[in-house]
Amino acid sequence: ASFAGQQDTYLNISGEAALLDACRRCFASLFTDRAIHYRVGQGFDHFKVALSIGVMKMVRSDKATSGVMFSLDTETGFRDVVFITASWGLGENVVQGTVDPDEFYVFKPAFLRGKKAVLRRVLGSKKIKMIYTEGDTRNSTRNVATRRHEQESFCLSDADVLTLADYAIKVERHYSQKMQANRPMDMEWAKDGTDDQLYMVQARPETVASQKKGQVLEEYILEGQGTVLVQGRAIGGRIASGPVHIISDVKHLAEFKPGEILVAETTTPDWEPVMKEAAAIVTNRGGRTCHAAIIARELGIPAVVGTDQATTTLKEGDSVTVSCAMGDIGNVYAGALPFTVRH
């Protein structure tokens, strides 16, 4: 269990009264509907879990960039790469999947031999960024549209990518030594726009790809051909078919039926009970390290994120096939196409 996004986080909190209020809301988030449902599904006793609150000085990434990184490849479990996602502003948008971030890969063995090069870069659209809200308000952050040059340029230099890769390798090594076992890590980082430094703000064990059994091979093969309706970033390597169900607001979640294809602008942790019943997930926004992607991997269902137009292109009730079996690109096809599974 990763507990991804189950408890609340509050940013840009200033003053004693606001701090105490935020702490109370953090403690209370142990007993939201989503947190209770998640613990039931994972078999945790509600009264044997504990919550400690980390209070940290804000890194002014609202003036720079931030993101998530893993010390392995999240799709294959390959442990010789560092995978980094990044977007402008505060990192909450990357975590929640409300933005399509940049992606970077660094090959660990070459890096450790002194050959410090970025293996791969993928430009994300990064259409919004989260910044501070000024004034006395509970809504301490807000999203604003990014400028065109921000969308069309990478938000990290190669030097920053390599610095983060160095951090990731050191964090993984530290916890692996502490646990006396190889321990791939899931980390969050932020760059401060005032001092131009990179900071690690969170690290925890990766709980999905690192648990895959190396001797088990499962291959999904699409047998038919169909019209591609939308494309995005593939999560997992599976295929599923079902009727489209577009959810535009959380109040409509109760209408979702098991076996349908969940289509939405993005998802939040509140959607987790419905995600468990979906045959597949398709979102307009989000990257490989967002909440929808992490939960889809945990559940073992295919997801295509960052399609940009799924909610407008796909039609309610239409039968579609969601395929993540063709590599990095996930496709949503018209109709229920035949497929096979090889073990």
C-alpha cells in the first residue's frame, strides 16, 4: 500500500493560528471517506494507524519548478534509471495529475561512471502552474495559466536533472543500507526560485514496480485493428475494453458502474473507490507519477493519462478499448477489440 494522496497537505501556511488550523485539518484527514475506504481495501485497522505532521519551511518553487522522481522506471520496474517529472510552480499539480509534466531519464550505471548525460527527455504541455495566493485566506495557493514559452520549453536544465539524479541515487543508497535490502524510492523535490537551489522534500519506498516478480512475464497483445480516438501516456502494459463513462464532477461518482472505462479531466484521491471498479482509466491531464497513475499501477488496470481531449472526444456509453501494450504511448480505440494474454 502506498497511501498515495490519502492525507491532506497544506502549502504557504503563515502565522500560528493558520498553522494550528492546518494541523487540525491534517489530523482530521485520517478519517475522510477516501482514507477510510482505502484502509478497508488494504486491510489496515483504522485505530492502529498513526499520523505525524511534517512542518517545513516552504521552498519557493512557486517562483521556479518542482516535481516527483523515482529511483527506477515506474512502468517496467527497471532499476538502473532515475525517472524525473517536472513542472512550473508548486509540485501539487504534478502529484494530483492536473498538469502534463516534462519527463527525464538518467541511466544510473553511466552516471556513476562519470558519464553524466540525460538519457531521454519528453516535453510536457505544462498549461498551468500553482503559485501563492496573497492575503489572509484559507485558499493559500492558486493555479494560473503558464505563458507560451513556459509550455514550449523544458523547466529543468540538464545540470539540474543530473543534480536530482545524484540526490535520488544517494537517497536510495541511504535507505537500502538502513533496511539492508535494495529499496527503490519515490521522492518529491522542489527548486527555490529565490536561491536557485534544489531541495528534497519527501522520500518514501516505492511500493508497486519494485514488488514485481522478476520470473513472471505477462504480455498483452492486441489482435484487432481499430480507429485511434485519443492517445496519451501509457500506465502499465495491459488492455481492457468497456463502455465509456465520463465523470465531470465528484457528485456523479455514485453513478459509475463496475467494468466501465472511467474518463475524466483528472482524478483525485477521493475517486479511489470508483477507480477500483473501473476496467481502465483515461484522463485529459496528468503524467506517469500522478495519483491516477500510481493507483492504476496498484490496482493492475491500464490507464492512459495526459490525452488532453478524452472528455470531449470520447462519447458517453460508447464501447472502447484502452491499450497500454504498445510501449510509452497509450491508445484508446473505437469498439471492443480482441486481445490475448501470454504468460
